[in-house]
Amino acid sequence: GTVVSAPFSLYSTFRIERRFGFNRMTSGLWIKDFVKSLALTLILMTILVSAALFVVEMSPELWWFWVWCLFLAFSIFLMYISPYIIEPLFNKYTTVNDEGLVEGIREMMKKAGINVSQVFRMDASRRTGHTNAYFTGIGRVKRIVLFDTLLDRLGRDEVISVLAHEAGHWKKHHILKMIAVTEAVALLGLYLSHSLMSSDLLTEAFAIHENTFYAKAVLIMFIGSVVLYPLSPIFNYLSRRHEVEADRYAVEITGGAGYLKNALIKLVRDNLSNLYPHPLYAALHYSHPPVLERLKGLQDNELKAAG
């Protein structure tokens, strides 16, 4: 995937992103990132695929279940080590020096029941002009990462309002819900794969001369990519619902929508977001509601809270 997507990444970074003033990467930095990503992918996929094939050999009838368990454990492991090992390979993280901002973040997060271990500034501006903020960590203890581009463009209260939205995702268990849905789909897919591979359906349908597990596995991967594509709009719908709930929670925990609305307006302006996407395109492809819809929702939530 890393190699196949490389030409598209190059075009996106050095033509589209540069055209609109977002790209700040040099060709040398892009090559370094590509080599690191490729090496990581090869190492991790070699370990995962080798372990999966070992499980298949050890349990021919129940491999679908044990492979699912393996994938789940591997995903949790990556979530745990990523902030400490993988992410620092690509970006530099320094503690935020604005004590007033850090204290404001900690107070707001405390209201949400989240214990903040550290607040970091990430040097995103080396690569892009886009902005972002996110949590890392498993359980109640979180590391907060703020793009330097975000800190440069938003005021203190606006940054806190953006993080209040992220706190809403945690408080409403959105990440756990999406993981549960994803893992349920994965388990069902592996079970159906096992059923298909145990029958002669694939052999007859595709005229496979070498009736081996590996030949069928390759076919299943191609079939799976086609079958899973229509599920993307469903996941996007769930994601948009979660965004609405997180916005509502941000209004509740901060006592108003003003700062979050200001932050959204600035981020939309700086990121050149589409204010009027086609409703059908947004329904199929958007993981977030269109910004005007979000702003109206924030206004409605603020009025309800005041009433």
C-alpha cells in the first residue's frame, strides 16, 4: 500500500497542496518520510502476516477467530506504542510553554473526567499548513497533541473549545463504539472468508487450478476490498453523528458555543473547506457534517442550554 500510494501522495503533496498554499514539505523530507513509512510497514506487516499464517497452520478450523484475536491485540499494541515510538519518528514534540493554556486545558478536561499527563506542541508546520489537535493514550490518562499551526492561529479559549469537542468523543465513548463496530465487521468478514475458503465456490467461480489456502486468500482480499467499499458511507454516517454529539458536549462543558464557532470559522477559512458541498457527496464521503450545518447545530445547542 505504501508503494502503490506513493505517486498519488507525491501529486497530492507537490501539486494540489502546493497549489493552495498548504504544502511546506521539501522533496528530501518527503523521501525521508516515505522510507520510514515503507520500513515500518514492512516490519510490522511481516510480523503480523507471519503470526497470522502460524495461527492458520495451528488451527485450520478456528483460524478465523484466532486471527481476529491476533489483529485486535496487535491494534491495541500499536495504539499503545505509537505515541512513544512511531509518531516521534516523523515529528518533533515539545511541551507547550503557555502555562495559562495548559492550566485551562487541565481544568476543562478534569470536568470531563480525563486526567491529562502532558500537553505537547507538534511541529506540523514543517510539512503542512493544515491544523489539528488530538488525544493519545488508553484509559483515563491522555496525552494531548496540538499542531503548532493550530496554536499559531487560534486563541487560548478557542483551543480549549476544540479540545472540549475532543473530550466529547471520549466522554461519549465514540472511539470505543467505532472500534467495536469495526471489529464486529472484521470478525464477520473473517468467518465468511473461512466459510468461502472451506467450500469449492471460489475454486469453481475463478477456475483455480492450484486449490491452496494462499490462492484463495489472495482472492478473498480482492473480493473483500470490493465488498467493504459500500460500507464506507455507513461508517461516515456514524462518524457525523458522533461529531454532532461531541459538539453538543463541548457546548455543555464550556458553557457556550462562541469560542468553538469562532475556532471552526477560522479553521474552515484557513483550510479552504467547502462551505456548500453537494448533499449526496457529503452523505457518501464526509466524516464530519458540513461546517454550516455544524455552526447551526452549535447555535441551537447554545440556545437550548440557555433556555
